[in-house]
Amino acid sequence: MLKIEHLTKIYDSGVRALQDVSFEVPDGQFLVIIGLSGSGKSTLLRCINRLIEPTDGRIIWNNTDITDATDEELRQIRRKIGMIFQQFNLVRRAPVMTNVLAGRLGYTNPMWSLVNHFSAEDKRKALEKLNRVGIREKAYIRADQLSGGQQQRVGIARALMQEPELMLADEPVASLDPATSHSVMRYLELLNKEDGITILCSLHFLSLARTYADRIIALKDGRMEFDGLPQEIDDKRFKDIYGEDAVRVEIA
């Protein structure tokens, strides 16, 4: 169980990115967070693993207060929280295999990782994860030679190397075309349904959220605007979330 309690983030510039946000996520749920750019989606996800430090509030996961964790405790917590980024966050000139193995850095002796030394078992697992996302044959190709969708699948494979219980996906399809977006989202859905990994995924498109989410949370100006089932977002709620002038765009 993940519990977000009165979470607030105020940046040094004075911008209130999150304002008193509270909700709970049961294990195994596929939760999608929607909202306009600047609504606080990315800040929320990055506060959960403390890539961004919250200003106030608590984040409790599996009865552990992440916001109060020491550096060593946080290192242990992050092992079980995968992260997928909008811009893939790969070492573009490095082989795909090297990028995937980076997911084991939290488990590897730091001195070994500096010289890219990983065990035979880790390498076997990396190939297994690449096979799972359908690109095992790309293992020794440079990451920058892959398409955007393939690069994002490398990002998913890298996150899987952590053997995560919780996956944070920060607008993972924002840079992709509609068909590729669905392909990536189906991989996340598979991990959720088959592996029981809890997924928190931020998205722009309501149509994608409706297709894949068990539940939707909407943010507006850093505040919770909606929390409920995908089918509960009618025209009125859509306008409340995205603004009166917003027009629905379906991603086929």
C-alpha cells in the first residue's frame, strides 16, 4: 500500500507544484495521473522516490515513511521502485545491454559498476528482460540507433532489472506516435496484470488513461481535481480538469 498524506511541494522560485495532495494506492493497482502540463504530475511521481524533496506531508510505502528515510534506507527503498522517463534517460552512445544492466546498480558493488562489471546472472537477466519487451536482438546495438518506441522499451527493461514492486512512469508515451504509445502502454499493462507490479503513470491523453487505468487521479494547479473510475469522467469533469476551452483529443 502506498499512502500520500497532505503532500506539498513549493519550489525555491515560490511555485506551488503540489498543494495538500492525499490519496492511497493499493498493491497491484494501475493508477493513471492526468492533467495539463504544469499541473504537478511529474513532481508528484518524483516526490514518491525523492528525486524531488517534498516540502511537507508524508509518503508511506509498505509501512515505511519514505519522507523520513535516511540515505541508506532510501537506497534500499529505491531498489524496489522502478522509474520510466519521458525522454528515455538512456546513455545513447552505449549499447542497449549496458543501459539495461544499469538497472542493477543498486545491487552491485559500486567499484565493479564503475568498470561495467556485472555478473553472468545479471547479464542473463538483462537478456531475459529485453526478450520480454520484444527487443532481445537489439542487445548489442547502440541505444541511439533505436526508434523512440524501442528506446522506451529499453527503459522498461532497465526498470525491470530492479525487480520492482512499484513502477513510476513519468509521461512514458509523450514523445511517441499513437500506435507506438499503445505498444508501450500494453507492456506496462502486462507487467501490472502478470507480475502484480503497482503502476503509477502520468499521461496527457484521457483516452489512453481510460483504456489502461484501473483508476484515475487528476491534478489541476497542484491540487487534486478528481479521484475515481475512468468512466466517471464525463464532459463536465473533463472541463473541470482541462479547462472550459479544452477539446477532447482521442488517441486511436
